[in-house]
Amino acid sequence: MEIQIKDQRYNPKIEKNHRQMITFSTALGILRQQLARNIGEERIKGFLVRFGWEMGVNDAKQALKSGSSLESLIKQGPIIHMNNRHIRGFTHECTVELDDEHNIVSLFGKGTWIDSYEAVEHIKRAGISDKQTCHTLIGYSSGFMSTICGQPVLAKEVKCIGKGDPECSWITRTKKDWESGMYEELHFYYETPIREELKYTYEQLLERQTFVTRLSDFQTKLTEEILNGSDLQTIVDMVYDMIQIPVMIEDMNFETITYAGLSEKSCLNLKADMDQYIQKEKHYLPFRKKTIKTANQERLITPIIVQKEVLGYCSFIYNDEKKHKPEEDYLLLDRFANAASLVLLNEKTRFESFERMKGNFLEQILGAQLPVKDIISRGKFAGLDLRKPYHIMVMKYRKTQLAELSVEEEFLLQEQILETAFRFFNRKKYPVLVGQREGNIILLMTKESNEKLMIPDIIKNFQNELKQKYPGVDFMTGISNQGDRIENASRHYEEASIALRLTMKKKIAEFHSLGIIGVLINSKNTSGIKMMAEEELGPLYNQKDPRSVELLKTLYIYLKNGGKLKQTMDDLKLSMSGLRHRIKRIEGLLEKDLRDSNEMNQLFLIIKSLVALGEIDFI
């Protein structure tokens, strides 16, 4: 069996340019569903609004050919809309205010659509929506009204059956009357066509690919410089050559380390401007990645982090009229900062290794493990002339809080303080060896002929910097007499240790200020001092009894204050009655009158000698 058909027909009654096509709302529902699946729900809204707009504009142009009045055209709009079968019915109210020349001053319309095909089809195929669904109807109303009114008139659906409301209702106003009420919907009328958007996206991808290649080359060059052992200045010069943006590296205090692409004068001006900015923004330190804008500069800045500590900052300086791309520059800046971190980590490791070697050398000096000739020779390699006069300092530190530190916390704090000491004396260019012994920081500093500051002033500045960096820690330092022969370093270390033990309110104590106590201790008459202490202090000289220790401390502070009860009460944080009770008890135990100046002086010298010997510790 075979079927063959040949047919040919033509209907001249069907219009060529403005023909009506019979289709069901179901077909439009299927089209809408497929569009949503392929281009997304958000983009379909713009597509359908503009589709409806063009239909409304087209019908309005046909209506305008009749020459009807504005009132008649406004009234016809919903009727034409219904005849297109988009809706089965409507309610409509509209008020228009005209000026003397019949120009529209204001327009307000409202109404409902009965059985919107869009709402019905959306529920049928996608269920209840969380937003209005009559996009074509909105576009149609806006296009029709804008065309007959000669200015933008926009409709907005306020309720919709498609999102579960009891009706589909809308409002129309002129664009200027909407103010901010149409902000979210406006972009749907002017949305970029998909073709243009794809073209733009393609251009963006090409641009991004170019930048990724540039970023990869940048990273490769940085890695090569690091592997070659280049210093910061070489890397900074290379970065500027590649990106043609002035760059700066500064330390934690915003002192310039190195720069490229700037004159020295410009660099100084930028630093002065930055100093003023820091004073205002000091509470935000240390900075995270950010853009800083002042009247004189704009810069991208990011921290240089080494071992979780901010050591400085990398900056790109925008000092021209070029249009920069900060989001791309930040990626370059991050890699630059990482490279700077690696260089600084390498320098930090070398520096600390050298300083720790010097610390071991100091331990050998104090332990008399080397001949004088070797000490002098090795001192030259460490940058010190150990033939010159010197002082030894012993620094003790303790947390001000009562909480005990764990072993790990104690070790970490000691390492941090030691590192701060390395950097302080290196920055100040003081000739010094830094080490640690028995939990204390040990310093040996030679005396330079051109040094203006005295040793106590230098130590005071050092302690101030430590206190600023570690506010929860107290620092006390003992300073030896001046040494002239390096082979006597161990004796001067003992002097500094003795002076340290006698620091109370004073944070710095010099051995020569101890007077007769220093002579007593240096005479090596330790056993004689202990025998005298046992005889004169009697039951108070019992370090195993906490009560005796507390009474001995009370006696020491009382004698140190010259018998002044008020000062002693404040120092010990006792009430006056409590202090009087203790003094009376001490006098009874010692069988001595503490108002006798001779008794007071003798007891004070004995206790102070015990403190200096390390037999008792009131610090």
C-alpha cells in the first residue's frame, strides 16, 4: 500500500502584514515553561515584559489611527486587551490631570484582571510562585498607555493569583510619579538582550583570561627572584617594571623600607601624609587589606605577615589619572606581599640565627669557656670590640596577672621578648650581645666613645618599648659596674644579678648604687651574713613558713620606707590597724624596738644583703 499526496492552496483573505494567528493559551504556557528552563526565571521576566510591551505599542498605534480622544483611547485599552484573549474580564479606573495645553500632569489608574492566562498557566505548570507572574500583561499595559500618552506610563502588578492572592490587581502611573516605587522593575524594560550580554560576557572572559595569564607571569617572575635569593629592592624594582604602578614597602611603624616608581621627595611627602592618617586611624592598626584615600594620595595596602605576625605593609600608590582596576590590583598586591613575606622570613631566620649564635658566644664568655684571645677575635665577627669597657645587664620579667603561665606560654613569651631585644638593639645599632640564662635576658654592651646615652637611659628606652608591646608584663633590670677586662665578665654578671634582686619599685637598679651592700656581697662573706641573719632575725628567718616570710616582707618594706606607716600601708595594701598589729608582733618576736634607728639600720642591711644573695625574694 502506498499513499501519495500533492496539494497547493492560497487564501488571499489572510492579511500579509498584520494577520491574526489562532493559538491556545496552553501553547504560550508551554513556551513560557521552556524559556524558564533555558534562560532562567529572572531573565524570562524581562523577556516577557518587553514582549508584552511591543504588543501593547503595536495595538496602541492601530488605535491612534482612529483619531479618538485620549479619554476614549484609555477606555479602549483594557477592552482591546481582553479581545486579545489575554484576560476574560477586567475592572478599570483611571484619573488623568491635564494642564491648559492638554499635556498630562499626572495619571493614576488601577484595576483587576479576571482570569489572566499567565497566572493560570503558571499555576498549571509550576505551581504557586513567590512573585507576581503576569509579566506579559504588565508589559502590554505599559506599552499601550505609554504610546497613547506620549510619555512613559508604567504598570505594576500588586497582587497576583499566580502567587496565591485572591485576584490579579495592578496600578499605572507616569514614570516620574512612581519615584522609587518602580526601582526594581525598571531594569526589565531596558535589560540588555541576550546576544549583547553573551558578547559582553565573551569579552569579559577574554579580558579575564588575559589577566590570569598576566597574573601567572607575575607569580612566576616573583618565584624566580625569590629562588635566586634577590633582596627586597630587586623584587620591588621588578614589580614596578611589570605593572607600572609605584610600590612601597614599610615596616610596622610605617617607616619606609624600600620603594620604586617614586622620587625621594614624593616618598617623603607620602610618608608625612600617611603619618597624619595613622594618627587619626591608630585604633584600627594593624591594617587589613584596604584602600586608603586622603587629600594627597590613594593607595592599596595589605599587611606582610610572617609566622602570624604583621611585620610591615605592601602598597600600590595611585598617583596618576589612569583608570585602575583595584579588584585585579589586589590579586597582584597579595602575591607581592606573599613574596615580601618569604624574603623577610628568610632575612628574619638569618638574623635570628646570627643573634642566637651571639647569645651562645655570650654564654661562653660568662662561663669562662674561652681564652681571652679567642673572645676578642670572635667578638670582631659579632661586631663588637671586647677590648673596650662594657656593662652586663640582667633583665627579669613577670606577668602582672596572677594567673600562672603554662610551660608552652612561658617559652613563647620568652622567645618573643628575646626577638624584640634582637630587633631593638639592631635597629638602634648598639654594640650588644643578647642571650638568656636562668630564665632571664642577659645583655653585654660595650661602651662606645661617641655614645651620648648612658646605659640606664638605653635600658629605660628598651623597657618602655617592651612595655608598649607587652602591656601585661613587668620588666626589671640590674646593671653591673663597668668592666674593663672581658675575663671578669662572670663577676660583673653576678653584680647585675645582685642589683636585679634589689629592684622593687625602681625598675632599673645599678650595682654601684647598692653602697655597703655591694661591698658586703663582693667580699664573699656569704656565710657570715647568713649567721648574722639567723641571730638578728631569729624566727623570721624561716623560708619554709609562709607566715614568717610574710612578716619578714612587712619588716623589709617598713624599714625601706624609713618607718613610715602610711607609705608601708599603701605598698602592702593593708589597713592601718592590720599593719600596726604586724609591727607589734614583729617587735615581740625579735625583742627589738623598731623605733630605734640603730636597730632599724642594722636589720635593713641584713635583709637587703639576703635579698642581694638570692636567699629571699620579695620581687
